[in-house]
Amino acid sequence: MIDLYRAIQNGSINGRTIRKYLEREGTQLLEKGEAHYYYIRERFNECGDPFDFIFLSRSCFNGMMRFNKKGGFNVPFCRKPERFRPALITKIVNQVEWAAKAMEGKDWQFLVQDWRLTVGSARAGDVIYCDPPYVGRHVDYYNGFTEEEADALAQSLIASEAGFALSMWLENKYRRNDYVDRLFSDYPQRTMEHFYHVGPQEKLRNAMTEVVVLSENVAATPAEVPESPLPLFERAELMDV
Ligand SMILES: C[S@@+](CC[C@H](N)C(=O)[O-])C[C@H]1O[C@@H](n2cnc3c(N)ncnc32)[C@H](O)[C@@H]1O
């Protein structure tokens, strides 16, 4: 994902190049069916080309992002060889152009690094948006983000002179996340209902209340919501509690 944003930032992926790529690979998918999807998936797992990442994210099962322990993308095909119709290609082109416009003239750096480095380098006036693995939901990740690590992350956000926004699950009809109550009960929170359409079993596809915990200074700043009808990845609507 970082490589994708870098490619949009340096212009190698733009509206024209992604259209050309998707028209070519979409035609191949139509002709060869799932064999072509798996060919691209293998190529992506060898080379990590962000063009292929877009192809996979838009033609895999349920648009899911899942990687195996070795870091290989392992989501199966959505089984729709006709997936890349002109309307979808145009939608993706618009999303890429929207992202490019958002980055224009900004001195942004996209980095992959441990959260300790990122949080540690933030200064007063910065805002940290933190979207860590959900605690207490081990089914979701292979990467072993432990409760201790989650607690350490919360402590370092609280100790940081920068503002923060932290997203986390809050509750579903079975249980409530004690992490949020234990560490952030004094902090402003915004919640939203979210319905999980992705899950191995029907009964796991439940409504969930998600929360964004904010530092006081971030909560006090009026939100500027940019016009973005076509984001690259799904946007959440936030509601006040
Ligand atoms: C909820 S996901 C974030 C999803 C992302 N914000 C998005 O919209 O696609 C949590 C991420 O934290 C990453 N992660 C796990 N341990 C980490 C660590 N020690 N430092 C930084 N990131 C970590 C995981 O690999 C995973 O991608």
C-alpha cells in the first residue's frame, strides 16, 4: 500500500497509466478467467508492483486484503472475469486522480516503520492517526500484536506532545473492548456503527461499534472534511456520541 501511494506521488501511477494497465489486464482476465488472476497474484508476490496491487484489490474475493505468514497476498479470485468493465476502470482512474490531487504540493513522505519510531518522532502541532491491529480479536492478524504492545502504544500516544486519533473496535452484541475503557475513558470519543460483510462464517458478519479516540486538542479542532466522493479506500462516516 505504501508503494502504491509512492507511485501515485511520483506520478508513475496516474489516470492514464492505470487506465492503460487495467484495460490490458482486464481484457486478459476476460479471456483467460481465473488463471489470469492467479498469474497476477503470483507476479505481485514476486515483484510487489503497485499496479498489480490495484488489480488484485479490485478483483479479489470481497476486496479483502489478507497476507500469509510469508507476506504473500493470498485472497482468492472474486470469480467475475468480466470485472474490469469500463465503468469500474473509470472509477479507479478517478480514485487515483483524486489521491494524486490530495498529495499535490505537499511535502509528504510515506514510510513503513515500527510505530515506536513514528510516535517517537512526532512533535507538538503534529497529529498522529493510529490504526493499529484490533486488540482482543486475534483471528484478524498473524502478526502477533500483543495486548502488552497495544498498552505500550496507548501509553506512548498519551505521553506524546502531538495530538492523536486512534481507531479501535468498541463493542458488538457479545462483548465490549475493555482496552478503550481502561486506557481512554477520559478522552473524547466518536463512534460509528459498522457492518462487517467480510467473514469466514455468516455469524461473524455482525454489526460492530467502532470508536475513534481523540486527544483533547484534536477533538477541539473543527474537522475539515475534504470533498472526496471517490476515495481509494472506503471512508468511514463519524458520528458524535
Ligand atoms: C488495522 S490495520 C491498518 C490498516 C490501514 N490503516 C488501512 O486502512 O489499510 C493495522 C496495521 O498495523 C500493522 N502493524 C502491526 N504491528 C505493527 C508495528 N509494530 N508497527 C507498525 N505497524 C504495525 C499491521 O501490519 C497492520 O497493517
